[in-house]
Amino acid sequence: MIRPILGRLAEAAVALLLMSLLIFLLSRVTGDPIALLLSDDATEADRLDLIRQLNLGNALQGDFGRSVAGGREDALKVVLERIPASLSLAGVALTFTLALGIVLGVLASITRGTPADVLIRLVALIGQSVPSFWLGIMLIYLVSVHWGLLPTSGVGTWKHYVLPALTLGLFTLAAVTRLVRASMLDALGSEYVKLARIKGVSEATVVLRHALANSLIPVVTFMGTFFATMITGAVVVETVFAWPGIGRLAFEAILSRDFPVIQTVVLVITAFFILANLIVDMLYLAIDPRMRGRG
């Protein structure tokens, strides 16, 4: 058990290091950020002074520089202040998508071929096809502007979470629903489920205890992907709903060409991806004993 865990930790460290180097290089494809900030008549002394003020080039020492557009604040501090808002939104969205997706997936599997199954699959198909920015705009227009039921933007009460969480989680909801349905159909046709039915076990026990328990393993396996979908989708969703998270911060930094903040946001998001997949690997090792012997 220890060997595969250490292997995953080493892979995570190498991936984070490589991504940090890649982010640094790609952020400078459009030009030197210092040259963009200085005037045409700036001297070499002005250039060196601005580099010192922004603290560029010290990322390996934990210093990601200072925000160009944020009053020269520490870039890492600017990003860290936005993380709680993004995590709370992603947490709400992921919770409801997992809960509802599992329920819909199970319902679709036990009603296979019926109108209920067709309707659920249609909803899942739409969920994976509709662009999140369009869905967000439509929800704002219908629910907030036309019906006046929920706020259009900002944070505060639970009402502010409804529309952005729904917009952010619809794609993942569709993915979880289809994944659980496919896994449940395989499990319901397996020999151990047939044996349980022959023994007279109730259908509810067969579905929930035998079929569903095994069907959730693929869901756990793809949790890292689901989390990644939430984070990347947050850039669009947080911008549409003016949600003060790192997704909106990334959009604002790109518009203002705030290179230190852009680098820090991408690196923090990458760290979240790696951490999420590392946790999933640990859970998978705990769930599936066959994986423990593999390095």
C-alpha cells in the first residue's frame, strides 16, 4: 500500500514542477510583460526597478510576483483570497450533481426502455450539449429577470448559489447520470445479482446493496475529471454570474494582461487538479484491493 502511494506523490510533484515551467514559458509567448508596462522612453534602470517591484522570476522561492492591475498586491495573496468563493460554488455544484446524477442513473437503469429512461437520457444528452455560458444567460433572463425568483449575480444567501451551481454542474450531472446508468446495467446483468435474486433477496436490496455499491466505483474513479470540469467551467460561469472566484479573476487578469496573477491562477488550478486526482487515486487504492500491488 505504501509503495503505490509514494509513487503517486512523486508523480504529482513532477507534474506540478513541469506545469510551473510550462506556464512560465507560455505566459511570455505574447511578449515580455515588463516591456508592455514600460513607456517607450524607459531606461534600463526603470526596467530593473519595475522587475524588482513586481518580484518577477522568484516563483521557485514561493514568490509569484505582484499584481500589475491590483495595486501591486502579492499575486498569490490575490488568488488565495478568491479561492474560498470558488471552492464553495464548486462544492455545492458537485454535491447536487453527484446526488441527483446517482438517483437519475439508478432510476434510468431499473426502468430501461420505458419513457422515464428515455426522458432521463434525453436530459443527460442536453446537459452535455448545451454551452454553459448560454445556459447561464438564459437562466438569468428567465429565472431572475422575467420571473424575479433569484438574484442575477453576486454572493450572499443560498439563493445566490442556485443559478451558478446549476449552470456549473449540469454537464457533470449528465456525465454522472450516464456513467451510473451504464454501470448499473452491467451490474444488474451480472451473475452475483442473478444469484441474489434466486436466493429471494428483495429487489430494493439487490439494486441498492449489490448493484449500486459496485456501480459507484467508476464514479469515484472519474471524480478527478469531474472536479477538473468544475474548475475549468468556473471561468465562464463565474464571469456570467459575477461570482468573485478565481475563474472570474483569471478572466479579469487576461483582459488586463496581469501576467503574475495569470501564472498564479493557472498554477493554483493545476495544483487543485493534481491534488484531486491524487485523492481519487488514494480512494481507488482503498476501494479496489487489486490496485494495491501495482506500483
